[in-house]
Amino acid sequence: MPKITGGQLGSRKLRSPKSSAVRPTPGRVKEALFSILAHRIEGAHVLDLFAGTGAIGIEAASRGAARVVCVEADRGVAHAIEEAVEQLQISETLSVVGAPAERALYRITGPFDIVYLDPPYASDVPTHLLGLLRERSLLSPDALVVYEHAARRILPAIPGYRSTREEVYGDVALAFLAAEAT
């Protein structure tokens, strides 16, 4: 059961939706992520693609993000995130889009300061989604994109982005990307 690790909702537990498609980010990875993002989260606009349990988005809201959008393709899982948002009383900050990531990127408005992508590890690197983020002007000028992937995967160069940092936590890696100026 994922737990919120910091902010106003710290130590609250989230129920994991009953779906084999949900693979929560390990707690130590989430804590490390928010330690890295600590100076950026207050007042930020955050987009959580492939939200799963919604733990990353809810954690961002708990730590002071001004706006959070969680995108989850599985309707049942998206509904579970909505229930958690209501229970935690953070619906003014966090909204849920129940749609595939690509379709959602055409429905939402930005810009976002932080984007978290956690697609299924077996998927190809989502270069088309990263391209859409830029094409649709969904990134703020100094936005940071965090891509969670299997540590054994070597990331190729991603058009339009430069790598700023990479962290590995056992089987999980976080790639920190910045959009290149156009």
C-alpha cells in the first residue's frame, strides 16, 4: 500500500487499485525523487502521466504543488485516484484525466513545470509523447521531465531534450530531462 511521505498529507496511506497494470513507484524511489525536486515543488504545476495509484501526483499536491493533473488510461484505476482525491480533500489542486496519455495531451492545457512519465517498463521510450509535450506547448520554459524506466535500459538520445541527471535505485532509474530551446 503506497504511503504519502511528506507534506500536509504525510504518512497517509493510499489504497492500490486492483489491477495488474498498476506498478507503484517504490517508496524509496519516491522519497528520493521528492528530495531532488524539493526546491521546485512549491507552487509548481505538475503532470503525472501513467499515474497508476496516483501516488506521485498526490505526493506533489501534499508537498505544495499549485496544480496537479494525473493521467491514467485504465478507467477503473482513474476512478480509484478520483476517490482518493475526494477522501484526501485535494480536489481543488488535483484533477484526474481518464484517457490514454497521447489523447490526454490533446485535452489538457499547460504549461507544466514538472512532468513525470512512468509508462510500462516493457514499452518503447515514449518519444512521441515527449514530442507532443513540446508541440502542444505543455512545458514551462524551465520545465523538468522525469522519466521512470527500468535501470537495465540504456536511453537513446531523445530529440528536443537534453539529459540533466540520471539516478538509479536498484531496478528503477529516473532520467531527468530538460527541453532544448526552440
